[in-house]
Amino acid sequence: MKYPLSPAALPVDGTLGKGPLALLTALAQLSRRYGPHVFTPARVGILAHYSPGSSTFREYMRQLTAAGLVLRSARGFQLLPDGDAKAGDVPPLPTGAALVDYWEKQVGKGQGAILRAVADSSGAVAADTVAERAGFSVTSSTWREYTRQLRALQLIAGKHILTPGEALR
């Protein structure tokens, strides 16, 4: 994904609009919870309520990158120290069972049911068991798409045997 260069990333006074601020806040929440990692566009986007494939998301991330607040790499985005300072006080992501509840609400009903079934299993569980508990057929295209989305968000890991993903740690 290439971002065109822009002569000015932010207004002269350095203020952020609602959209860029939402993305910066999402990166700050992730970085403060998991440390200074590169986060996928999917994880940043879902927290900020922007589709990572949209031109709006790309433009806002381009602005944050050009302003020196975010570092862009082939794998995603990393919050830089100036970006962390600019984000200021942000509500932390929850921990433990509250984190599962939080993500369950973020991802939607179907994906949330799968996430809950994996999280409630306390470890590795067969995909067909999760599908049955969540009300899906393991052979359906909906199941494949929902589990793909959850893996992209690092909420679950595995394909035939599922475990809670890195984002739930």
C-alpha cells in the first residue's frame, strides 16, 4: 500500500481532526497495552471504527505518518513517541474477561459468538466444537470468513484447533 506524499500533513497549528485523532487514540491504546509493536491496519481500524481498506483510513494514516506521529511499515503501523505524547490521556483497553467482552462487542454478533466460544474453552478447542457452540457449520463460507477476520485481528489463532489469539493476552 503506497501513500502519496503531501506537503502538509496537519494544519499549521498541529491540531488533529476527529478521524486522525481516533486512529491515533486506537494506536495509543494498543501500544500502551501491548508495548511498542507494529499493529495491523485491521486492529487499528476496528478500534477507531474505520475500515482499513477505505480511502479515509489511508488518508488519515498518511497524515499521521507525514506528521511524524506514526511509523508505517509493510506489516502495519507503529506509534512513535511524538504520537504517544499527542494522543495524551486515552482510556486503557480492558484486561482479563473484560477484554473478551470488549472485543466481542467490537467485532459483531457472529464473530463475537465464535470469539466467546473460543475464550470460554480455556485453551485449545477443535474448530467444529466452536462452530457448533456458536451456531455455525464449520464448512460454511460464513464460518471461514468470520474466523479469517478474527485471525486477522489476532483474536483467535489456528484453523482446525483454535486458541485465544495474541490480542486477548
